[in-house]
Amino acid sequence: MSKNRIEAFTDAVIAIVMTLLVLELHQPKNDTFQAFLGIEHQFIIYLISFVMLAIYWNNHHHLF
């Protein structure tokens, strides 16, 4: 396999994983800050996971 194909495959996999991560976030019932506090822990976990994947993706592109 060529280098470009591996990069494209990895980009696709990471994009799918990042999309699946955001699907697990549930929308608050109200548009208030108090409603957001109800999903605060889920949102923090999502942000940490998203940043970790973004760092992995960036490092992978620097390798190739």
C-alpha cells in the first residue's frame, strides 16, 4: 500500500470515530446554563476524547 492510501484510510477512520463520539452527547431539554450542567460530565469526557484523537491524528500526519 502506498503512503497516501494509509493516510486516507486513517483520516477516514478517525473522522468516523469523532462523529460517533458526538452522537453520544444528548441535547439538554432547555437552552439554559443549568440544563447544560446536567450533561457537564459527558461533555468533558467528549472534549478530552476529541482532543486526544486530534493529537493522535496530528502526530500521525507528521509521521507520514
